Amino acid sequence: MLIDTFGRKITYLRISVTDRCNLRCAYCMPAEGIVRQSHDSILRYEEIFKIVQIAADNGVTEIRLTGGEPLVREDIVELIKMIRSVPQITDISLTTNALLLEEYAARLKLAGLNRVNISLDTLDPEKFKKITRVGSFEKVWAGILAAEAAGLQPIKLNAVVIRGLNDTEIPALAHLSVDKPWNIRFIELMPVKNQESWGDGFLPPEDAYVSKQEMLQILQTYNLQAVHDMDGSGPAKYYRIPGAKGTIGFISPIGEKFCDECNRLRLTADGNLRPCLLSEIEIPLREAIRKGEDILPLLQKAVLLKPGGHEITSHYSSTGRCMMQIGG
Ligand code: SAM
Ligand code: SF4
């Protein structure tokens, strides 16, 4: 079992499979994109598989694939099959922008994927284009319905709340949970190398943050009921509109820090273990694994270096890589 110096058990590994993406979300990356890693510096599937096996032998039971956009990596279905073959891994999930999900949902399910988290910040196709700079709302919506039809459940929809853009849509997004058994989750915007201006029509990034407390205030008329002991809730706190089929969650790393409950390690696409999303500490694995060295001591080192908590505020973080490079 991997246990950190604060007594937290590490049972969850979040793997970024690529630093490429078919969208350009304003809060996640610059309009011109980022300098991409060379093909050779990205971990191969056999290398990821080996890391998963060693992590699983040491107590990790949950794997989440993310990116960049995980569905743009070739043969992602094969990686899911490989991970599914590891008996200790009981839960495999994927975070996606859903642009390609209509095409992939059934195959992902067949390969052994349990569930998906889908990023959807707005129900307005114009705003969707503005936030993602290139995306098509209709394709994403079709992807969500395909995931539901394929049985990739529970469906979690993640909306990053941005003042002046989608804060007015919080009630409409929350209302989706009334008729659908979906988890609608509102995420506080984090200052992760996205502090440059996002262009015309956006507030300055430092003014765009909306706290969980303010979101709850906006939803006051719904009389939300707290939902306790929800399976697989992770860092989210859940509520329900009385009588609704689904739930509403909040992920509030700034307004209500949840570091004490953190059970995860992250693996970047270029093969660094990152004990905390919001700290610069990274332990390189790639060369060690390519030389055939034992990487368990590196996993243990990453766990021992896991900070007790992050130091970011709504305006400031020291993070030098943007979210899609780390694997948000
Ligand atoms: N491309 C996939 C997607 O969008 O779901 C997976 C990668 S994306 C980096 C993972 C999650 O990070 C998304 O839900 C996205 O909204 C969130 N995210 C990106 N930048 C963020 C930021 N600055 N603050 C809060 N969440 C952010
Ligand atoms: Fe791509 Fe996801 Fe970042 Fe949007 S949030 S740019 S979809 S990685």
C-alpha cells in the first residue's frame, strides 16, 4: 500500500495519455496551442501498462485516463483493454470533451471502460464556440447521449464556472439533473498558467473566478438537499434538487479545499509522476522504465513527496505547466 507522510492512502492514478487536444478552451490553453512534446517523449502504451501494474500491486484500484483529449490518441481502446486485464483495477474512467464520443462510446464500453466525465461548460452553442474556440456543441451533446446509450454510467458533466460567461447558466445546467440521472458538477476555475488575457469578450482571468459559496447562492431557489455517502464522489460534494433523478456536485479546490482527502497521483503524458496537480514537484519515470529499472522506488518517492495541501488562491498559482499538459 502506498501511504503518504500525512497518512493518506493512494488508491487512484490519473493518467494523461496525450498533450494534444481537438479543442482550445480559453481557461485551459492559449489560442495558439502549446509546444507539443515529441512523439518519442510520450509514454507508449506498454510503458503506461507497466506503471499501472506496479501501482495496482501496491494498492491502486482506480484509473482515470485524461489529457489533453484522450480520445485523440490512436488506439485508446487498446489501452483500456490492457488496463482492464489488471485484476486489482476495479474502476476505469475517462475524462473527455466528448467531441469524438459518439464514434467511440460503444467500443470504449466493450473494452472495459466503466464511466466517463464529460466537460460541458454551456448549453449555448455560440458560447460553446467562444469558450472552446473551435468546438461544436451539437457533436458534444450527441457524444453525451451516446455515452448514456452505451451504459457508461454514471454520466458526470463537468462545467468550469467563469464569471461573465457561464455563471448565468448555472441554474439551467443544474436543471439537467431533474430529468436525467446525471451528476452535474460545477468546478471552480483554477489559475493554472491561464492568467494571460483570453481575448475579446472575456473578463480578465483574475476576475473570472466564482466560488462554490457563490454558486450555491445562485442555486438557492432550488432548495438543494445535501447527498451524503455517494459512491465514487471523489473530491465533489453532492446535492439534489428535491425529486430530481440526478445530482449536482461542486469541486471547489479554492473555496473549500479538499487536500486532506486526496488519494491520487498523476502521471503526465511525458512520463512524470506528479504527486499534486497544483505543485511543481514531478518525479521522472520515463527513462527509468525504458532502461528496465525498478520503478517502485520512484512511485514510493512521489508518494512521500506529496504535499499536505496546495497553496493556490483564486488569483495565484506557481504552476508552470498548463492544465492540458499536466492532465487536469
Ligand atoms: N480534454 C478533456 C476534457 O476537457 O474533459 C480532459 C482534459 S481537461 C484538462 C480535464 C478537466 O480540466 C476538464 O473538465 C476541464 O474543464 C478542466 N480544466 C481545465 N482547465 C481548468 C482550469 N483552469 N480550472 C479548472 N478546471 C480546468
Ligand atoms: Fe482540451 Fe480539455 Fe483543455 Fe478543453 S479542457 S482545451 S478539451 S484539454
